[in-house]
Amino acid sequence: MKGKAGLVVGIAVGYVLGARAGRERYEQIKTQWLKVWNLDPVQEQVGKVKDFAKSSAMALPSTLWDSAVKVAKSASSKGTPGQRLDAAITVTKDQADDVQRAAKTSAKAAKDAVEDLVDDVTDDTTPGAGRGGA
């Protein structure tokens, strides 16, 4: 489904950028695009994306903060300067792995959410969808 959406967007962008019909045709395309953009189903999906982005954006910074706190604590722990440095390096490596996992999880969740939204929009715009059509 995401390939279809990308194809449609690519064709539309290519047409707009390569159109020889001039400003008038551009304005027609822009007007039609704004009509579609302002439809309630489209705006509902936009709202879902915004909400998801807000919630996902908070996950990674909290992991980064927790990691920074752990590294700072290990660097200020008891022991010789060499021991503290070793502890800080070890904790930093572990925390880097945690941050990497959190980033991958956030990226996968974002990708899945976008694919779901594209599928929802595609299903909503397919003729006969939701009306018992074949």
C-alpha cells in the first residue's frame, strides 16, 4: 500500500514541477489539493500522526536523560580516578546500547503508524470500501 501512495505523490509532484500549462493549471491543482487536505477524514489522520509524534518524541529524550544520569553517577562514584573512568566507560557503552534500542523502537513504531495511516486512508478512498463492495 505504501508503494501506491508514494507513486501517487511522485506523479503529482512531477506533474506540478514539470507542468507546462503555467500558473493557471498550478492554481487549479493547488485548489484541488487544498480541498482534499481539508477533508475531515484527512484531518483525522493528520491528528493521529500529530498525537503519535508527540507521544513518541517523549520516549527517546527520557531514555537519553536516564542514560546521562547513570553515566554521571558512575563517573562520580567512589574509587580511584582510573576506576571511575572505567566505570563511566562501561556504563556509557551499556547506555549507548539502550539509547540505540529506544531509537530503533521509536523509528519502527513511527514507520508502523505511518503505514497503518496510509492503509486507513487508502481503504477509506477505495471505491466501495466500507459499503460491502467487492
